[in-house]
Amino acid sequence: MVKIKPFKGIRPPATLAKEVASRPYDVLNSAEAKAEAGEKSLLHIIKPEIDFDPIIDEHTEAAYERAVANFKRWKENGWLVQDDEERYYVYAQTMEGRTQYGLVAACHFQDYVDDKIKKHELTRPDKEEDRMIHVRNQAANIEPVFFAYPAQAEMDVVIDRIVTGKEPEYDFVAEGDGFGHRFWVIDDADTIARITEIFAKIPALYVADGHHRTAAAARVGAEKKEAILKSGGKYTGHEEFNYFLAVIFPDNQLKIIDYNRVVRDLNGLTAEQLLAALEADFIVTEKGKDIYRPAELHDFAMYLDGKWYELKAKPGTYDDTDPIGVLDVTVLSNLVLDKILGIKDLRTDKRIDFVGGIRGLGELQRRVDSGEMAVAFALYPVSMQQLIDIADTGNIMPPKTTWFEPKLRSGLVIHSLED
């Protein structure tokens, strides 16, 4: 069963929340972040390379040092202020009329080590190390990770009582994407205690987004524990560094959107030869110039030479009893990208790129029409149940399978590792 706790959040005053809050560090490149960052934006802390002219490498010592200096300055200026008491928080996001309500809590690193916090993606050591440096240097989790939990009726009641019983601390619509963000502080002792008890009965949490941040936070917690034990100090497991920042949503409120593929060339084939090769494993139907969106599992859309096609996988080309084999990313990778286009490794092959569904299928068409890419493939989205099945069986999804939207806003609350 998982262990969570309330914490003394470091967060902006209500009047500054919209100014301080930012998109996550991995959503924007440095140039985009520099253009977007206002004076008080958290981007100066999570992407400190933007403070230099010209922009410097984000992995340099100077960038890491600037992040620490900026975090300190934000607190000194009162742009970030720590709560006096440990709290839970509720963070609600609204996108296109759909709202999801997450509990903001501190999760224990040992649950990640013990596979009670379940992952579905591989992580890269270099990216883990980069995130670890930030956590070590700041002695804080500046940005939250995005978790899911099996929906619980009692938690639904608790959250509903909170959000209907008081006005939110923060309530704003972010510029650019137009998504709504609301944030409540849970300061009732009985409610806090009951939330902790409810989660103590939940068998597992699932990483939705933020695998590298989760791994990095867990490694920092583990190394701090090891340092205490090696020095002969007393370790209780309750020290604040054992915990890291997460926003945890009920699984039935989350929606995964499509994550699509574009390929630079046809591996020496003509368009006609590609279409002929596809007919071995797919029923291929020309759909014309209007965008075609896959309607169900094992149904794909392809854009080629100014036309959209439906590719319906033939029975026997997929395995619906296998958590990995049932995924459309697996079907496409095996039967098209590898078998026909010669793309063996999605992580390293420069001939392929990935486009999140938030950009729309028009972005696929644009990249092919521009001549940058030769062909595009749109996939039916993965379901939360598929993600959970894969995580529960200890499997790993192929690269670039899930795209969650909306993304968590960073800077609404920060977790300090210091007691």
C-alpha cells in the first residue's frame, strides 16, 4: 500500500499565481521559454539558461548555479512563500470542457523502489542525472510529477466537498493554451488525516507523465538515506527528503491523446510500392484530401502524396491477449516502420519524428506537404486501462506512446526536502 503525506508547500501569493506558474521544463525549448518568460515566471528557475544572452547550454554549471540563485531570489522577493503547516492541495485542470481533479501530495521514494509506484517507460541515465542535479542543488522538488491512482469513491466525495465548499486559492486561465487552472488548500486536520488513511489502502500509483523526474527524485531520496546510514546517523524514514512532489489524479478522469509518427523517406520505395506493401497486413482504403482520424483500435490513418488513407490491420497481425502486442504503436512499429520502412530503433533513428496529438492531424499534413517528411501515420490513442495493464505486468511501452493533456502547470506549489 502506498505512503503519502501532506507538506509545507512553497507557493506564490494568490495575486501572483498566474505570473509565476509556467509550462513544464520539457515542453518548451530554450528559445521558446525565453520568449514566454515574464519577470516572475518559474521558467527562470526551471530553465535558467534563458537568463543568459546568448542562451547557454542548460547543463552547464553556470545554468545550475543560476537556478539556485533564482529560487532563492523568488523566495526573498515574496514571489514564493512557504506555508506554515503541512497541507494537502487540490489542483483542477479544465480543457475543452473536461475537468480533472488531482490531489497534490508528497510521495515516498521507497514506494518507487518497491514498485508500488509503477512505471511504463524506460528512462535515460543522462536525463535522470540532470534532474537529480536540480533536486540536489535546490533541496526541493520544483516541479511535480503526474501520477494516477485507481479511482476511489470516498476520495471523489472528499475532493467534491473541498472544491464545492470553498473558493479556490488560485483560479486562472493560462495564456496560449487557454486551459483553466484552479487550486485549493486543504487545511482541515480531520480531512488531511482521512486522505492519508485512504491512500494507505491503495495498492499502487501509476506514473502518467514525469518518469525522469520520478526516478531522479527517488534516487536523491535513496542517496540521502545512504549518506545518513554511512555516517552512523539515525534514519527514521520520515525525513522530508524521503518524499517528493506529485499530483495524483483518479484514473477515470484522465484522457490520453494520440501520439503520432512522421517519417522522412520511404526507404527507397515509391508511393505506389509502399501502398502495395501495406496491403499484406492492412486493408488499405483511400479517404481523399480531407483529414481522416482513426476511429478505433487497430485502425490507422496515413497521409501520403496529398491523400489520406485508412489502414485497418488484418486479424492475426496483432495479439489482443498481450499487453504490448495489443498496442497500435507495436502494430505500426512491427508491420510498417520496421518491416517496410526499415526503422529498427525508435529511440535513435533520425528518420522518424513524433508529433503529440495536441498539435492536431493538420500538423502531420503540414510536415508532409512541406517536403520535410514523406509520410505520416496517425494512431488511435492508448487507453488508461492499457497503461495500467502494462505497468501491472512489469512491461514497458514502446517509445512515444502516451501523451497526456493538459500538462501540469509548474510553480503552483513546490516541495522542500528540508525538514
